[in-house]
Amino acid sequence: MQVYTSATISLSSHLAQPGRPAPLESGPLQPVMFFPASSEIYAQGEKAGAFYQVEFGAVRIYRLLADGRRQISAFHLAGETFGFEAGTTHHFFAEAINATGVRVFRVTGGADMSHQLLPLALKGLTRAQEHLLVLGRQNAIERVAAFLVDMVERQGGLRQVELPMSRVDIGDYLGLTIETVSRVFTRLKDKGVIRLLNLRSVEILKQDVLQTMGE
Amino acid sequence: MQVYTSATISLSSHLAQPGRPAPLESGPLQPVMFFPASSEIYAQGEKAGAFYQVEFGAVRIYRLLADGRRQISAFHLAGETFGFEAGTTHHFFAEAINATGVRVFRVTGGADMSHQLLPLALKGLTRAQEHLLVLGRQNAIERVAAFLVDMVERQGGLRQVELPMSRVDIGDYLGLTIETVSRVFTRLKDKGVIRLLNLRSVEILKQDVLQTMGE
DNA sequence: CGAATAATTGACAAACGTCAATGCCCGTGG
DNA sequence: CCACGGGCATTGACGTTTGTCAATTATTCG
């Protein structure tokens, strides 16, 4: 089992960069921050005063057990939103997986953002509960299939899917070890369901088979 | 593995009963509905137009896989709220575990309830993500310990905890089989951590040990 | 009191994890 | 441009945990 000590957890500083023109729905220009690979966006216990939209790159949201076991509860790709949380402190860690740009929306005491936040929170809730079904009741091959189908859908249904995260990340998302993830990829490859173009991109050869596996 | 076919899924009708005085925060009297044990409160795919507060009894929220495997994503006890969902249709099933009274808050198009719903949604999101950590990264004894600690906290920290749900429900909540749940209860009993008063109530003898196990 | 249901227990099997060795990318520097 | 090194991924052998199947015991409800 892969374990994360305090030394393993990213300690990189937050590098703020000048914002660029905001191609966003409404409101004033929102700052875009740049995070290098494996840098921390926020930490568990930190005060939560903003929510975030991924401009480019990818983000992982996770929690740790005392002994270092890690569970990634979500990945967020370009265009997706994260970071709104109950109460005033973050319950999770957020890290950039690769070089990532994030648009920050500060939630001031005055402005009422319930209207914007509620649909995001509900969507996150539904996603988390679907993920519970995968972790609680599906075996290794079903979990990987469900993950791949999800990635396909989030990338517009293209045959070729980019996986911005490592095998370790995938394992920690699916509640599996890196070895099991690797073996399942090999099995899917041998069955002719997928083709590994390189470590970070997969071609889906039999979408329907994958879909059925992931239920 | 326990499996649920359409015959197994509750088909009981919704028995509405006259409401009683509403001991609630604000607003007009809200109707209380009564559901007998194992009756359906709402089903996956149904139109969602309300949220619910448990008056007495207990509720399970779950999803099914095509082959009948079930994952319970949450239990709701007296005083707790559930049923608000993204979009217009329910993504889950809600069933009364025992004879249960539920106060129904209809969400009309006009009234804006974001303020009330957002904190509930965020709390649910946090709970779901904590549950993900349990299912993804904890073993059987840790899962049961975490479950018992959660039940203790939700029942005010008393030594004696009531479990309104069956072992099957606990298994489907923790991603374990009923046999494994049973064996873990026995192990905890043999270790002197808990005492089984009867099938549905547990005395916590070593809260600290339990707490440590559940991390 | 007795039947039906739920829970426990045991023997065995299967899935996944652990440990260790090997292989493959990819970036860097000569 | 090629060679080398380091990190990540894959593969194999084996162990552990949990699931499956089946029998037994306990509990609840008529």
C-alpha cells in the first residue's frame, strides 16, 4: 500500500500570476492563479473563503488517514468547479496534478452566492454518491471501467482519452493499489477493449463493453 | 452477496396520515407523512419536488446496480434532512427502515430556498466524501468502528447506541457482506470493545479504542 | 408455542494486496 | 543525437482479507 507522510505531501508555495482576460459568465475579472505540478491549492483545516474553476490542467481533492493512506474523492478537469465547503474550514486537500491554472472566486460576506453554489454542491453530492456505489460494490475491473467511462464523458466522448493523473492517483481514487490498476489496464488491453497509446493516454476501442462493465 | 431483485424492492404504497403540530424553525405547518417499515419514500427517476426531515424512525438512501447489488449512501435518523437533489429527478431511492414519520417541505418554483438548502447540501457532500475514505481505504474492522462512532455521535454520545437498521443494511452501507459485518461485531465483542444488548442495540465499552480504529 | 426471518459461525475459494524484480519512458547532459 | 539515469509502471510469486456457500442458532411475530 502506497503511503503518504508529511514529507511526501506537497509543500510547494503558491505562485500567483497576473490574471488574463476572463472569458466568464458575469461579474468582474477574477484572478487566475498558477500552480505547478503537485503543489497545494488549499489544505485541510485552512479557512475556506473561495471557490475555484480549473482553467487548464487538473486537480485532485483528497483526504488522508493518520497512517498516510489517501483517498482521492474527486478529480477536476478544465472547466470544472470545486472548493466550496461547509462551515469555514476546508475538510480536504486540493492539489494541482500537473501545471494548472485556477480561477479564484472569493466569497465575500456581503454577496449572496447561494444561487450559484447550490447547483454546484448538488452536482458534487450526486457525483460523490455515485462514487460510493463504485467503491462499495464494484470489483477492480468494474471500477476502472467506470473511471474510464467517466473520463470519456468528461472529455466529450472522444475515442482518445487523456489521463492527466498517475496510476497511484487512479488507485487512490478507486480504492485500489497501483499494481491492481496496472493489471486491470493490461487485462482490458488484452481483451481489446482499450489501447494504451502512452502512459497518459488511452484509446477506447470498445466503448460499449466498457460501459456495460461500469454498469 | 446479497442481491435485490425488483420483487425484493419495496412496493408498499405511501400512506399519508394527518399531520401533527410542527415543532419547526419557521414557516407554515408542513405535512408529516407516515411510512411503514420498508416502504418507499421516493424512487430513482421520480420527479424531485421536495425535501424531507425525519420526525421519528430512520431512512436509508441507496442505489442499485443492474444485477441487484445495493449501495446505501446514507442513513438518516430523527431530526436529519434529506432528499434535495440536482436537476429535477431523484438519482437514488429513499426507503423507511422502520415505521417512520417524515415532514415534507415542498419546493415551489417561486420561493427561493437556496439559503436553507445550501448548508444541507454542503453537509451532505462532506459526509459523502468522508464515507468515500472509509469505503476506499479502510478494512472491515475500521469500517464498522467508523460506523459505530458515527452512530454514537449522532445519538448524542451516549454509551448505548440504537441501530435501527439490519446487518444487511449495515453491510450495504459499509461495502461488506452481512457475514463480515457479523464477524467484526463478534471480534469487537470478544475484545471487550462493545457489548451486544440485543440485535438492534450496542453498548460501547471502549469508546477510545473504537475511535482510534475508525481513525 | 412455533414458524419464518435474521444473524452467527465454519470451511473453503477468490480477489486483491504486498513484496520484489524487471521494464519502459522521458528528460538531461555530454 | 545518443546514452544514461531516475522515476513510474508492469509483471510475478505469494499472503491476507473478505466473499461465498452452507449449516446452525437466535429472535421476532403471529
